[in-house]
Amino acid sequence: MLDVLEKMEYYNMNVMIFHVRIMNDALYESKYNSWSSYYNTNPDWDALPWLIEECHKRGIEFHAWMNPYRVTTNVQLSLEDCAKRYKPLNAASNPKNLLKADKTIILNPGEPEVKEFLVNTC
């Protein structure tokens, strides 16, 4: 990330848009979402506050971007089996909050529990 920040400085870029929630997970500590599999497995260090601070030191705005609904892609799971993978505070832990199309599962945006979960996640 330091290399990315140095390149941003070199090219006078002033905004970083960082993907913090990829697949109903988190690249930050969260009681609602599990750590992302894309993140290292060191839960003792939350990189997000560090990255925000490093951006601000360089005069770079930091914006968090999240995929609100995507749960899985390219996976053959029943909604019930998918739901078993998530914490009770995560809306995906309830199969009625999920929609499936082919190999993709998303949170159902029409469910009030999903809406509340996403507000809490933010």
C-alpha cells in the first residue's frame, strides 16, 4: 500500500477509493461481517485506520466503497448452506434474506432485515 500511495503522490492524485466490503465481508474489524478472505489473517492489526491515516498524511482523501448485496459468486450452495457460513448479526445468516441466480447469491434488498443490516454495517 505504501507503493500505491507513493505512486498516487507522484502523479498528484488526491483521492483513494478503497473497496472495504467485497463479498459480504469486511477489510476492517466488524461485529456484523467476517474478515475478508482477501485480507491477511492477522486480526490483531486493522489496516483500514492505518490506510486512512497514511492517505490523510499525504493530502489524499479516503473514500470507502462497498458492495452492499453480493454474498458469493461462482459457488454452488443452497441458501441454507450459505447462511450457515455467517455470524448471527449478519443478515446472510438467515436464508430468507438471500436470493440466488445461477451460482451467485446476494442479499435481498427488499427485506427490512437486510436494509437494517446494511445501515449497521456502514
